[in-house]
Amino acid sequence: MVKYDMTREEREDKSRRIREKGEATRLRHASMRPLTVELKLDLKCLNNAERNKLFLFFAECRWLCNHLLGLSNDMFRGFDTRTRCITSLDKDGNTVQRELTMPAKFIQTVYTSLKQDMASLAAKRRKTGKRNGKLKFRSSYDSIELNQYGDTHWICFGPSGNKHGKYKNTIHIVGIKRLIRTFGMEQIPAGAEYANAKLVKKPSGIYLMLTCYIQKHEDSTESETKPDLGIDFGIKTAITTSDGEKYDISVRESERLKGLQRKLARQKKGSRGWYSTKLLIRREYEKLANRRRAKANQVYHDIVTGRKLVVMQYENIKGWHKGLFGKEVQSSALGTLRRKLMSNPDVLVIDRFFPSTKMCPICGHMHESIALSDRIFACPICGYTEDRDVKSAKTLLLAGKHEIACRCPGQTPTPVERMSGFDASYEGHGSVLR
Ligand SMILES: [Zn+2]
């Protein structure tokens, strides 16, 4: 129970200690590297009651969230997180009284995260001066914040010398008495410091996304340096590098997914079978998303590791969705990859107006008549011939080097720099987006 008999001094002293400890932790973590590991909970080790309880947490969070969103401003601000009795709507739209049984910690985190969301909405509104609506009611609540390691969740190591492995790979989650076996514990590196986590409900099960902090190691052994690279985002082969390498990063929908969708179409909507097919489809989509993410990570690693400079062009992928190539863009990991690249400080992003397809990297001639169907670039002035995408990547690399050269004088000018009239148009577009 909450202690009500604390004096004012005691309370201030307590909150000061908490604050100091939190600051020390933040300071320590600032010098470390955060890493999130995904641990799958083995729901088979729980009994029915415990499993239902775990799923009920998500439902109760949803009820509470929607209850809070329905309150007036003053009522919301003055909401007491000790409240256990709330009103909510059932699936037919009738008002029902709900009794919350989940841990008090969850009530607090749902409330504080909503407060944060509202504050950031209001901040955005102040900044842009536009009305930006309000938070919508949730149809699902899939991610519960576990904000304090050792309190809301912890990994059980058990007493030393425990031979039977009772505690092996188990975690404790607040509200569930039994220790829960998890998969994926081997991802956690030795010496990691555990921090907050999220309990996430996915179609394939329940996961604990645990944040760890690990020591930064500055070993230069693994970094064999590779030459600088230009990359061109195409539509046909997705990505072409100036080394002539092509990556196809599209991930196709599986045959199983197509089959399941056909099955769903035949079934009676709302029937038992329909719901179970629907769940299988959602699982397939989750797998597809995982494959996409894996592919993006792999290509990103290939491109970036060991390079001092990578040059890419800002491409309007959002625009592609609307155009002809929507399906192909959607089935690839392009968006994820681009976001990862753009957030890397070693990647130089060139303005999208830069004519990377038209310009010859040797003589700087603008080949205006090149069409989207021409796969080979042939320069009418110097006779330079190259695959169209590889050439684009090479031109981008030169343009990127030119950018760098402009920043540090004394470096050799590139063909792009030598080209007359180029600088004016180039600067005019505000060359680098960053
Ligand atoms: Zn040329």
C-alpha cells in the first residue's frame, strides 16, 4: 500500500534520492550503447489462468486508455492513478463498469504515456499554429511499458550452483507469480546492464523487448576500410552501388499468404473459422515484416561497414507509392533501409534535384535525352558507356566528394566541380539535406 503517513521532509528526501539515482544512471548509460533484445515468452509454461491474466493486462490497458481519453480535460488532469473502477464500452457499444485487476504500475504507465502524447501534440500545435486534432480511441493496446528493471520485470538467475536449470532463461513480470521461460536470452551479451522493457503483443505471441546497455568497445581491428561508395535507389533492382554491385531487396509475399487470403474470402465473415484464418494471416504478415527488416539490416551492414563515406540521393519513396511502382516498393525493405542510411553520420545525402541520371561522370555532359527505358548510359561527347544505375551511383559519389572538397579546401577538383554552370544550379537547390 501507499504510505500516507510520510512527513513532507521525508517525501522530499525520498524524491531527491530517486532523482539523484536516476541522473547517475542516465549519466552512466550515456557512455554505453543501448541494445534492444526481443525475448519471446513461452506461454506453454503458464497455466490457463496465468495466460489469461497476461492477455487481460492488454485488454485492461485498452479499457483504461479509452476511459481516460473520454474524460474531460479537468477530469483527466485530476485523475487518481489509484482508481480501480472505470467505465468502458463492450463490443455492442453498451457502457459497462470494469474493475481493473492489473498491477498499479500499469495504470501509472498508461496514464503517464497518454499525458506525454498529449503534451507532444500540444507542443506541435503551438509550433505549427495548426489544429492537429486529438488522440483517438484505441481498438487495441499492444505495448505495455515496463519502466523499472528489478521492479516491473527482472531476469531470474537463481541461486548460484543451481544445477537443475530451474531458473534457466526465465524472467519475472509484475502481476504474474510464476517465472516465465523465454526464448532468445542468448542474444544478450555478457556484462550487459538491464533497463526498461516493453511487453508487446504480436500475432505470433507475447514478447518482452528488453533494453540493455553494453560497453562501447573501440577496437579498430574489425574495421578494414573499403573505398567510398555512391548508391543509387532504383526501381528495377532497388539498389545499385558505384562498385557495380546490385541488391534486390524486395521481399515477395509468400504463397501461403496468398492461399490464406483466398481461404478468408470464401469463409463467412465473423465465423470462428474466419477469425482463425485472420490470425494466421496476421502471423504471415508479421513474418513478412521480419524478413524485410532482416534484409534491410543485412544490406545496410554490407553498404556501411568499413566505409568512411557513402553518398546517396534523397528519393521521394512516398511519391512512388502513389505512382506506378507502389506494389514493388511496398514489397521491399527500401523504406527501412533509407531511414537507417539517412540517420548515419557517415552517409551524405544529396538533394533529390541533383541530375544523377543525366550527368556524365567523366566529362560532365548533361545527357538530356536519356529515357527511363534506356538501361545503358552512352555519353555522346566522350563516348563513356556504362550501365545506367551504376553510372548514377558513380555520379553521386563524385558529387558527394565534391561536397566534401568544398568544405575542406585544397583537395583536387572533381569532374563535377569542373563542369561550368553546375555550381550555380547546384547551390540553388540547397544541395544537401541534413
Ligand atoms: Zn561524357
